[in-house]
Amino acid sequence: MNTLIKNTCIVTMNEDRDIFYEYALYIEGERIFEIGPTKVMENKYVNNTRVIDGTGKIVFPGLINTHNHLFQVLLKGLGDDMVLKDWLEFMTFPSTPYLTEENCYFAALNGLMEGIHSGVTTTFDYMYPHASGYKNTDEGIIKAMQKLGVRGFLGRGWVDAGIEAGVYPAMIEQIDDIEKAVRDLHNKYHNIENGRIKIALAPAAVWSNSGDSLKMLKRLSDELDLLVSLHVSETPFDREAVHNLHGKDEIDLLIELGLLNEKLIMVHCVCLTDYDISKIKEYGATVSHNPVSNMYLSSGVAPIPRLNREGICVGLGLDGAASNNSNDMIELLKMTALLQKVHHRNPTIMTADKVLEMATIEGAKALMLDEEIGSLEIGKKADLFIFNPKKDLKAIPMHNPVSTLVYSCGNKNVETVMVDGDIIMEDGIVTKIDEEFVADNCQRLADELSVKAGTDKLKKRPWKRI
């Protein structure tokens, strides 16, 4: 069914960053067909058209999450208040050998639905643990994306080295097995669902992959034309571990292997040097900024204003719920701005406008989809959400729609979400599956996994005093 949203405010995120008031947006099939004043359009499109009255509401482009680990929904809350080493050793790594397709399906449903409630229409999931006895965990994530009708990337992760630096031995895979798994996923799932689902390459980190593995990564990216995502310079440890394994710095190695290019999404980038930044700019790689995760694990503050000034494309990422504790993109928007303001002691260094750019059109550019999504323009896919300020008094009064979205609203204000012109959430209710059913199964599976992994003891930690 075609759709007309009328009497509304449209935040386009087009090149001129136009915001239109008392406008209408007409969607024909999966694409935006026309944008114009309501008085001109409301009598023009009446046949076979669903009409949504947007009076007092705002239409935003769908938000784009450039980095996630959806399986970590099952680990939410188990690793709180731990240093990174303990977070990995006592909680994350012990859980990975026991993951199943069912685990990942319900974890992904839960995480993606929380994202939908916060306006997320596109998610890049980075499925890194593939323990020995691999059990179709990638398929669980993909099936959840299909079920909910979202736009998604499944980044097939792997490690083949790094035991001496702390990689869990059960996660090590052989290069031939990795390549076969990637090709199988690509053949079966890449560009399915009208192109909404895509496969990408996501080896965990440079320090957990051998030179041969990284060469295979380059070969597969070129041959299959796939995006690559890598954790880069998340902490000083990463930089040291890369040098210990490969005998050179991370950026130089990526240049040498031909991996530093426009298809590379570099995740975190907290500890970049001036040299690193100059080379990222020169070679056209992009960055996924994950501020809540960086704060949660005390990794540090990424130099995002500097990257912005250099014209480097920066998108936003939620990261996994084990190092964020939510999949709430609206929370992330506010944290993105406030972290930079307090770190630099400069209230102007990160504006609401810039944050929304990173969450929409910049994220689309990082995923090489900016010709299709990231802004509300004629010919682009109808990925959007309708924001109702009256659904939560936190958003009232509203003077500026962008500032309200970034600084003073909640998930209840996200009323309706569309992907490819299809309504996937209406009046605050996800349309494709029962939310209580998902919640019950996710809780059951999380409890079962914690017992198998021995992490159930973390649920009742003694009270911590400082």
C-alpha cells in the first residue's frame, strides 16, 4: 500500500539540511515519490493510499546503527563494573562456546526490537564468536532481521590468532573453514529481502588475526565486493598487541595489506594518533563511534571532533548490550554529544545537528548506502520514523525538533517506524511479532546460557563498596 504522511514536519537530512513544516511525504511502494506542502498534496494522492495525519509530529530518517553484537543481549548486566580483562575472561568468552541458533535468534529479536523503538531502521551486526562446533549462530541473527523487516548487515566475524594476548582458545577457527563459511553465507543470504539483508566481513581485530587471515580478508572483500569492519585502536592494549603479533603499527599494516580503503569501517578508534588520522583521511576509510560502550568499559574518548573537522565519515554504533546494557539509540544520541562537551569542556564542540548527521546520512555513507537511505529525499528508500512529542512529556515543550530528539525525549516518542515503505512499528507496537513472546524466550535462554557458561554466579555478586 502507498502511504501519505501529511500535516507534518519533515527533517530531511538532505544536502541543504532542509526542515519543512506543514508538509507531506508520499511513499509509492518502497520509495519516496514526492515531498511537498500538504495543501498541494493531500488531494493529489487519495486512491489506494494509507493516510497518516502527522499533525504536531515530526518525520525523521531512520537511524543507522553501524556497530552491534546482538548476541550480547543474553549477557546484559553480567559484566557490570568490571575492568575489560575481567569482563572478557569471566563473562564474555566463557559464554561463546554455548551459543546456538535459537540463542542468537531471540537475542537479535530483542535487541533489534529495542532499536526499532528508538528509531533504528538499519543495523550492522558484528557476529564475532564462532566457537568450535559452530551452530548456525549467524543464521539466527539473519532470521531475526528477516522476521522484523529491518535493514541489516551480518558481519561474519572470526579469529585465528591472539591466544597469547587473551583470545579464548575455543574461538579459534581455521582459515579454510572461515572462508567456506563466508562464501556459504554470501551465496545464501547476501542481498536477500529486496536487498535489505547483506553479508559483510568482520574479523574481530587485527591483533586476533594472523597475516594470512588478513590477506584472505582482503581477497574476499575484493572478490565478493563486501564491506569490512574491524575493531581498531579501542585501547592502548590493542595497539601493543598488534605490534607484538605483526611487528608494526595497525594503520601501517592495514595500508600494506590494502585494507585501509572506503570499504573499511573502523570501530572505536579511541587511541588514534595524528598519523593515523591523516592516513584514514587519505585512504577514505570510515569510523563507527561507540561512546556508551567506550564509557562503560572506560576505554577513553575517541577524537570525534577532530575526525569531523578532517572530513572523515563517522557513524554511530550502539555496540553489544554486554558493554552498553541497552540497544537504545536515542540514549546514544544524547551521550554522543555530552561526552565530547564534558571531555573538551566546550559546549559547542558537538552539536545536536552533528549528532543527527552521524546517526543518519553519515552512517549511510559508512555503509555505502547513502544513495538509498540516510535522508528523506525523492527516490530514496522510505526508511523513517514518526516522532510524537506528546507521547512523553519529556519532549514537551518542543522548540526545535532536532534538539528535542537528541537531548529531551524517550523511546515512547517514537510512534511509527517504516522500512522500505512497510510499517514495522505502529503506535508504539512492533507489528511483526509479539513482544512478550520474545521477552519470555530471551529471558529463558539467557538464564540457561548463564548456567552452562558458569556465569550465573555473577548474578548475585556481593555488594561492592568503594
